[in-house]
Amino acid sequence: MKYYILFGPPGAGKGTQAKFIAEKYNLLHISTGDLLRKEMAAGTPLGLQAKQLIEGGNLVPDEVVVGMIRSTFANNTEVAGFLLDGFPRTIAQAQMLDKMLADQDSKVDKVLSLTIKDETIFERIAKRAQIEGRKDDADPATIQNRIDTYHAKTEPLIDYYKNAGNYCEIPGEQTIEEVFRSICKEIG
């Protein structure tokens, strides 16, 4: 099994690229937000736990998210590997993922990091808000908060994965096709 992480700030194009990558390489795209919604809808024990926490206004703990990912890995053996999107978001989550994979004699093969400037993030999210009617993406203060949160909480993962030797940057301000070609070169 291959394990890839798709990394980048909001608006970098992760969702768009994930579809292409998953199809070309027979990978299961795992979006943690989608995974949580699916588990809750299915009424699994982890899903019920997550639903109770969310309805109580709490964040879903790392252990629950990791449990859902572990379950997804175990129940999808017909694919060539997995593409994680939205996880890990913190060093603690990255360490939990590393331990889970090490227990299976595996590791993260590559971290594909889409890089874009903050100004581009603003433009893309504002445009997406117009197209999709997403009010949460239309407020500049909300967009800035998402950017600030990414820089503060998620960017430290760059050094973590650089130290692990599996981090690569993909310039995300190219065309969709150019970004995909750059990703394919990294995957090999």
C-alpha cells in the first residue's frame, strides 16, 4: 500500500487535484470532513461518538479521527493506496499517523504540498464563495482567520515532513493541468 498526504492552505486546489490523483493511481481519497460525515450517517460507534461531540460544540479528538482513518485503511484493501486530505493538521496527528502506519510496517510515502501566496488564497476563496454561494467563504475576516490558522497550526508540519525526507512542494499557482503534471512527476 502507498500512503500520500495532500497538503496546502485553503483554496490551494487540494480537492480538484485529489480527484485526478486518486483516479490515475487507484488511490482512495480520504477527506477527514467527508469521513466524519459518512461515519456519523452510518451510525458507527466512532460516528456516534463524533456526532455527540460535534452536537455538544466540541472538536472531535485526534484519537477518534485516527480510529476512523485506521478503519478506512483496513476496510479498503482493493486500492493501491490512500490519499489523505485534511489530515494530519498538527504534529501530534502526524505522529499518531506515523505510529499507526509503523504498526503495519508502512510509512507515509510522500507529502505533496501545494503552495500558493496568501493573496491568491483570498482571491480563490472569494471566487469559490460567489460560485458556490458559500457565505462562510465570503467574509474577509473568516478567510484571514483560516489563513492564520493554517500558518500557525498546520505549517509546522512542513519541517516535520522535511526532516522525514518525504516532503515535496508543488507550485500551486500554475494551471490545474500543470499542477497535476508536477504531482505526477513526484509520485513517479
